[in-house]
Amino acid sequence: MNGVVRSLTLLLAALAASSCVNAGGNPELHAVAQPEKVLFVGNSLTYYNNGLHRHYRGLIGSASDGGQYAGRARIVTISGGQLPEHAGTLPVVLVSEQWDVVVMQGHTLGPISEGTAEPFRKAARDYARQVRAAGAEPVFFMTWAYTDKPEMTAELDAAYSGIGEALDARVVPVGLAFEAAIRDRPDIKLRTDDKRHPTLAGTYLAACMMVATLHDMSPEGLEYTAGLEPEVATYLQQAAWATTQAYGQR
């Protein structure tokens, strides 16, 4: 067992024994084999706020010996990019490291708009094959609705869940976590004034979702807050775990 897995296991045991309780009671915490090398493929939704990967590393690092992330997390992004636009870059990056997980995020409108939905699905199928051939696990990042178009959440859910089921791939339901947090805590701003991009809180919630899904563990109690108010960070950690559990039970 390597140092990251060992330290995560110890942290989870401590959290399980602690008195940290949310509305749903103590979450069931357990460690599994941890991905050590994670590649995030996407666009500005992934690179905003100094990069999703940095906040993911911060969360996992806070559970590690010395508070440092011992693995490798990297982003490959195209501003405003559609998923098919990564066709030239992805094969090159896949052989640059022995990745454990490749998380793929398309343009918000990509999987739900006429003219781009089928290219999105084709790219998802092609990339999943390439990722598996490289020895990694393909995972899909469900994006969130625009501020003024909340109905997009259901469309994105159907599109990403459908491709995940068709390809037997995991989906990180970030969009559903946004919907739940906006409903429960409208005081926490998750999107910028452009109605699309994430605030720091939005990126932090997405990073918590990555921890919950990729590591099959609750981010509750992890010390890294990205500079957010501790109460806000704690709520977002709890929202991520609750959303992940609910999605897995569907």
C-alpha cells in the first residue's frame, strides 16, 4: 500500500470515528484503490480559478502525509472547446504518462444541441476506446446549467448519464451538485456574472465531486478550503457527497 492510500485510509478511519455530522448523519467512509495520475480534458470550465486539478490536488493533498499531493494531476483544455476538438491532442497526452483516470468534459451545449450532440457522442466513444487502450479509466464530467436556463440540468443529466451507461463509464454529476446547492444555499454564488463559468466556490464544488467519485470517499472533513469561508467549504463538501450518493443509488 503506497503512502497516499495509507494516509487516506488513516484519515477516513479518523473521520468515521469523529462527531462530524451532517443532516443525513455520518457518511459511510471507506478507502479503495486510489488513482494516482488523473488527466482532466475540457475547456474553460476546467481551467477557471487556476485549474480544477489544483483544487482536486489540494483536497487529496490535505489527506496525505505532510499535506502534499503525491500523485499527478494535469489539465488539457481548449478555450470554448467542444469535446471533438481534442482529437489531435488526446492521443499524444495519453502516452505522456501512465494515467489511471482520464476525466472528459465537453462544451456545455455540446451534448444537448442539434448539430453537436452526435459529434459529442462519437468523440466520447472514440476517446473511451483510446483511454482504455492506454490502460486508463474514462470518466465523464457532467457540466452545469447556465444561470438563466435551469432546465438545462435535466438535459445534461440525460446526455451524460446516457453516454456513461452506453460506454460503461463513470460520470461525475457536477451539474446535479450545482442544482442542489443553488436550491439549498442560494447565498453561495457558484457561477460568475457571465452565467456560465464557475466562481471559486463552483470550482471547489466540482473538485469535491471529483474526490467523491474518483476516490469513492466523502470529502467532508478535508482541511483544504481553497480560501473559502470554512462554513461554505464544509457545506460544499457535504453537498458533493450527498449528490454522489444519490446519483449512485439511481
